[in-house]
Amino acid sequence: MRRKAPAPAEKRRRRRYSITWPILSFGFLNGLFLALNINPKADAFSYVGHLMEGLGPWGQLISLLIPQVFFVVIVALIYGRAGKGGIFAVVLAFAGGLSALLSWYYAAGMLLLALFIGSLSVRPRS
């Protein structure tokens, strides 16, 4: 007997999350920016902070909490998608970005290893 092709809903359920972009953006680019002494997040949040200062102490409190909330949400999403392996992959990519000024070959190798570990550690959707 021939097996029927899975229905589109079953195909969608079997798809796996990808954590390529969090590894590249949250890991490697943050490490590279830190190595180059560039902090684009601080510039963006300082602009928002200046806008919020007009709202008084509540605006200042909100402008201080926004970066921490974003960080916690991103780490929770990475952990939810890939678990401890995903967190390890992002930390490895961050270290690769930090080492980019020392050796591009070493940084590229660490990034590729982080992408490989991240692809192995993703959890299937339920």
C-alpha cells in the first residue's frame, strides 16, 4: 500500500523553528559591536530616553526598564525555541564576534559552529 502524503496542517506541525537570526544578531553582531566599541542600542534607547524625560519620573523609569525587558524577552524566546543549546550557541556566536578583531578565521569558525549547534538544538513545534 502506498502511504498518503501528509496534509498541509501536518506539514506545518513538523516544521522546526530557526534560531539563525537570534544567533547572528543577538550573538555575533553584539559581540562585534562590543569589540569595535560601538553601541547602537544605547544610541537608540538614549533617544527614546530623551523623549520619555518629558513625562517626568515615570517616563525615566520606563526608559530604564525598556532595555532590560527586551533582553529578558529575547533570552526567553531563544530558550523557548532551542533550550540550553540555543543559549550556548548565542554565547558562542557572541564570543566569535568579540574575537573578530583578533582573527576573522577564528570568528567565522565560531560563528559556523554556533549556527550548527543552534540548528541541532531547535525544538519542533508542538
